[in-house]
Amino acid sequence: MTTPQPSEPLEDQIPQYVYGVTRVDAKLPGDVTGLDDKPVTLVADGGRCAALISDLPHDRALGERADLVAHQRVLNALMDAGIVVVPFRFGAALANRAAVRKELLAGNSDRLGQVLDQLEGRLEMRLKATYVQDTVLREIMTDEPEIAQLAARLREVPADAADAVYYDRVRLGELIAQAMERRREHDGQILLESVVPAAEAFVRKTPAREEDVLDASFLIRSGSREELEQAVEKLGQAHSERIRIRLIGPLPPYDFVPEA
């Protein structure tokens, strides 16, 4: 007679949402909750790392704004508590706790542990700088005669003759865009070099808009935050008439997690 095998525990059948990885001995804040206010817990496989997880909502798809807020809330709570985390981008999920152990933790413990060591006592700050467009356009008209002359000539064209100068208007737009790009590269480098000494590493992102001067993330030691903030404040004062500068953070160090 065959002895019936015990069924898998119910908790091991529930899909799990993963916020990131921390040390196996981390003590989570008692009130931290994740998606749909589910409790966040740790799951480990016997190595030096543990995954931060909560039950995945089973009756709807991910992607609501509340899900994004919950994801960030969990990571911020651990960061505020001084707990080092390898943060995952929004949307990481696995079939159950066994899959978390097998597919995420097993075989990756040493690599994840090294990343945790690299991020210990560090945080991410993000600097965004944007041109005051009217000011920079005036600079371009003053400094670049070809652009100023073409713009002046086009302003004199009657509205009913606009079609005749279509390609001149396209050319003007191209010249202005090129002038903005030259200024962006020059000004962005100046801003970057002023902040880099306070950081251990940085990532410079591609500007999303024409008026964006610099978008960069900095990995800093917690004790260097004031130094970085002071450097950014001085930049803001020095460039206030032509560049708006914002410092965002501290943030989970997404930009300094090595690609898998």
C-alpha cells in the first residue's frame, strides 16, 4: 500500500513579489507592508542573503500606482532603518517561496553578498539640471550671429509667405538644437565635475528633453551626504539665472546594482 505524500504547504503555493535582497540576519522594521498591505518577510536558502518578499496579488495584474508606491515604500523603510538592500526594479515576481530560494538565491549568494558589501553604508542621490530656456535662447542669439541673422530674417517674412521659407525654419530649428547640444555638453560637464568629488561613483544618463542639462545619479557614503548637498547648493546659486538644479534623494541605489 502506498503511503500518501503530504501536500505542499499552502504558503509555498502562493506567488511571491520580490523587492530586493538583503543580509540573512537583517531585522525588518515591524510595520513595513508591501503590495496590498501584505506583510513583508524574508526567505533564505541557507546562504548569506535573503529575499524581501510578500504575497503577490492574485486577483489582478500588477502596475497600479499603489503598487509602485508600495514597492518604493518597502525599500525606503529599510533604507531609513539602515538596512543594506540590493533593490530590484518594480515588477519582480516568482511562482512561490521555493522558486525564490531555487531561482534567485541558490547559486547567487556569493555574488549578491558582494553587491551588498559594495552598497553597505551608501545611498544614491540624483541630480537633475534644466535650462531656463528663455535665458539660454538669448545667449544663443547673442553668441551665434548666423542663428540671430536667420531668426531676424524669418521674423520679417509675412504670414502669407510662410510656406516659401519652410526649409529656412527647419534649418533654424536645427541650428538652435545644435547650439543647445554644445552648451549642454559644456555646462553638464561643469556641473558633473563639481559634484563628483563627493561621490564614490556616478552614472550620467542621456537627457530626455532638449532643455535638460544633466541627469546623473551618484553613489555616496552616508556621511558624505552633507558635502554633496553643499556642492549642489553652491551650483544652484552660481547658475540660478540660467539653470534650475534639483537634488533628489536619498534613493535606493538602483543605478549601482550590476546587471545580472
